[in-house]
Amino acid sequence: MRFLIIDDHPLFSEALGSAIRTSHRDAHIFETTSIKSALSLLAKEPNIDLALLDLLLPDVVGFSGFQRLRDHYPKLPIAIVSSEEDKRTIREALEMGAVGYLPKSTSLGELSQAIARILSGSISAPRDLVATGALETSDAARTLRERIEKLTPQQMRVLHLITRGLHNREIAAELNLAESTVKAHVTEILRKLKLFSRNKAVIEIGKIALPLPQCAQSRKSDREKSS
């Protein structure tokens, strides 16, 4: 079995490795400390049986790291390991497609059992959590979609890059804009969506299907016409 641990805390990475080897002595374990390095490793080692992802990494905001992994490797099973034990966060992770949610407070033995359950095809989550297993379809989600429709094309492009975990400097380089312009766009996006932080935007938008920005829609249409 081949595992990928994505965590920038050496002690917990070591604990996860021990938990894995408890039931899989011959496991091949890769370790990275960021989403960027994880994507680089996966490009060379795509046949990973399970990725264990910490939500709090230096190059991610909210669930953006999870989303980037899913975008590049949609078939990769990903379990979240996190010190965050809020039930809503756990539900969001499962609703987005995580195969498990393992709090960092979990004992070594329980971690090993949870990993074994995941590998057997089950979803592993804290016992006191009742997972809905369905995407958000509430009035709040519909309201958010309506607010997104009011964004300008450029704001939509910026929003897509935010949800991919890019920072303002990276977005500026991607869109050939000044960093101050990107900062202004982010402020206006949050105002229009009535969300108080970038992290909150990533989490809330992760619940819905974000429309493609206009430039991407045009490229998609051109491909369809040429096919």
C-alpha cells in the first residue's frame, strides 16, 4: 500500500506513519509539507492508495488544498486530518468528498482503525457526527449563487483563483494585474458575497458548483465546436 501524508507538523506526520504501519507494516509512505510539494510528488508517484491531508498548511486557505488535489487527481482518496473538530467543518469535508475526517486528538490506535476502515471502503468520521452525505441545497446556498451572478467577469476570474488557493501575488501574475488591483477585487468580491473573510469564501463556495469564468466558457465552447 502507498500512502501520502501532507502535513507540516513533523511529530504528527510521524504519528500518522506509526498508525499506518500498525496495520500495514510494508506500507510505502511519502511525506510532504505543502500542497505544492504534494502535487509535485503525485506527478511522479500517481498510484497512491490514500492521501492524509492537514487542512492548515502554509499554502492553502480553508478547503482550497483539498480542492486543488481533487481538481488534479479526482480519483485519489483523501482523508482530512486536522486539529479543527467543529462539526460543521467535518460535515463540509465529507460533503466535498473526503473519505474520512480524523481529528488530531485521536489516539494512535483509533487512527490505525480509522485508516483501516477507509481502506476497506468505509467513511471514517467522529462517532458523534451524523453526516448528511448531501451537498448544501438550502436557501443560503441559493442566495450565494445569486450573489455570485452579480460579480463582474474579472471578479469571477479572481474568485476562481482564490478557490484554488492562490494568494494575491500569484493571482496578479496569473491575470497580469497589479497586486493592489487584485486586493481591491478581493475586497469587492467579499463585499458582494457578504462573506467576512477569504477563508469563509473558500469554504462556502466549496458547497456549490461555481460557474466557469467567461474566458473559460469561451474556450470550452470553441473546443465543443471543433470536436
